[in-house]
Amino acid sequence: MNDGRKLSFGEFLADLRGVVVSPGRRFPAIHERGALWGSLFLLLAPAYLPMYYLGGVYFSADPIPGYSLILPLAGAVFVTVVKLFGVHLIARLFEGKWHYRAGTGKFRDLFVVFGYTGLPSIMALVAALVIFIGLQPHVLTLFRDFRAVAISVLIAIGIALFIWNLILMVLALRNVYPIRDFKIVISVLIGPFLVAVPLLAGSLIVTPVHINSGMVAPLINEKVTRFISNDPESQDPGRNKISFHVDLLAYRLREPKRFELVSFSPLPGAKGTESGKTSRVIKTSGVHLWFSDEMKNQFAGRIVGLPGDEVELTRGQLRINGVEWKENYLSPECRCDASIPPTKLGAKEYLILPEDRNLIEAYRDQLIVERQRITGRLVINRLPLGWWLFRPTAFQHAAPAS
């Protein structure tokens, strides 16, 4: 096996075509060449995109150049290495008859071939993105209207891709571990469960929450909103939810800041929450561990008043401690003439206003939020995917009115 530096881009494309057309012949050649970069790219690219939100953890702006791009990459590398080590560990134990050192399969060799086994998933992801970006909103609505048929088709496609992926894994790992095929299948199915450990730990740093769509719709690209919300046409805010990533780390290390976007737990019986369902929380050493429907009924808004502030809203004009502020992040359709009388906030109280100011009247009794009800900071980062997921106004800032 060579030093892995002789894989040209043309050979990489030939490898992709060979794995699709004749994987049984191509995998031995890929293994023999020993080049890493092609497989690494195929491993990290699909792992990087789902972790885009990590670039917005703790910092609202990049503390160093490239922070929002590097952090998701670090997460993708970590998860990929742990997942592949799990596969390698199980396969080596099988090979060595439960003695790891007796096995001969090398972890590096697994990296050389494993990336190509994910081609079915990558092809499906690329196709889905192309279709989604190209479809008009009314076509997406049609897709949602025939949800049962769409789900059936997606399940069938998912099963076919899983079987194809499993076949490729068996053909690839035959070249690394001299074990029987059923043991390879067990390795690739059980090994990745090691990832559950760091993912569970990561859930204490950032986690998805369900928020009434009207509260976050002004932040999100309209096409994305229509596609990911439960029911885009529903007028019932309790039924129409959007999943949003929330940074749990920031407010464990510091207090919330003015104009940050946050999620918070509604008061019992609040409009837009599912009746009869409450959050179940276990508190351990100051850390909240959430389970079941813990985060399914969250509200969201922007902090405009900090503890001790006097805040008022006069026909849509925000005034804090007597100073008027220009809220550049509000789009024209989200402005209104709502008013809030001068309000003095307590030592642990925050005034949180919805991005759509037309919702103020509907949620007026929820706007003053105690510190303990703030669950986290909404992750709104421009790179690498924020420019596509969010509206441009989501990245604007407030400034004192001149």
C-alpha cells in the first residue's frame, strides 16, 4: 500500500463511478492504493452539514476568523472518528476472536474505504437539496398535502438506500477484516452506537426545541418555513411548530444580553401550548436534563429589557431607560403600532418581545420572563448555511435612534 498521496481528482471520480457500477471490483483497488483524501471528503462532507449550528454556539459573532466554519468541522471529525472506531473495534474483536490485538485489520485502512460506502446517502442528499431549492412554494405545499403518500415513498426509498449502503459496507470491509459477512454487518450496525455517548453529552450544550412557527417565521427563509413546519396553513399556533437549535452553554457561563434571541418556557395554560402536556425536568448539579415532551412547547423572542431596566413601546417605537432604539432586525411586515406602558423590570426579569410585533397582543401576558424560564439562546449563524436558512434581517442589529 502506498503513502496515499497519488489519488488524482480524475481517479477519485473514477472511484465514485466504479463503486456505483461495480463495487466488488473497485473496493480492492481503492484499498490497495491507500489514498485517504477521497474517502475523508465523502465521510466529512455529509457529517459537516448537519452540524452547521455548532458555529453559533456561545458566540453571537466569530471571536476569531473562521470560527463558525471550523467548529462544525471539528464536530464532524470527532463524530466520524468515534463512529468508525466503533466499527473497527467490533470488527477487530470478531477477527481476533475477542482479542483485539490478535486482529490484523487497520483503522487507517477502514478510513480508506469507508467513505465510499456512504455514496447512496450522499446521492440522496444532493438530489433532495436540488429538488428542494428548485421547487416553488406551491409545489412544496402540494407535497405536504399528500403527506401519507410522500412518507410512504420516502420510507421505500430509505429502505432501498439502507440495503444498498449495507451491501457497499460489506464489500468494502471485506478488504480490511478477514471475517464473515454477517460479522461485518453486526460491526457496522453496532459499532456506531458509540457515537451516542458524545451526542448525549453534546445535548447539554446545544439541543433542538419546538417553537410556535409564528414566533420564528420572521427569522427563517419563507420556503424553509413552509417545508419544515408541521402544518404551514394552520392558524393554530399550538399545532404549527418549527424545530430550532438552542445554545444551552452560553447562559450557563454568562447572563443573557440585550437583543439576543432566546427560547423560553411559557407560563402554564399559555395560548399556543398543547393542553395536558407539561415539561418533565430532572435537575442535577444545576444542569437541566430534558426528556420526552420537555422542549415541545417553547416560545421565542428577542430580549429588549434587562433586569432593572425601564422599557416602553409607544406605537411600535422601543424606548429603553429613556433612550429610543432603531430595531433594524424587524422586517416591514413585522412592525405594528402596538404599545407597552413604561415597565420597570425586577431583579430577575427580562422583557422579551416576539420578532413579529403583531403577536404582542396575543402573548402580552408572556412578555415579562423570569430568568429561570429562559432555556437558551437561539442559534442564528450566517455561515456555513445561515445565509440560506435565514432571512437577511435575522443578522441585523439594533442601534440608538439618532
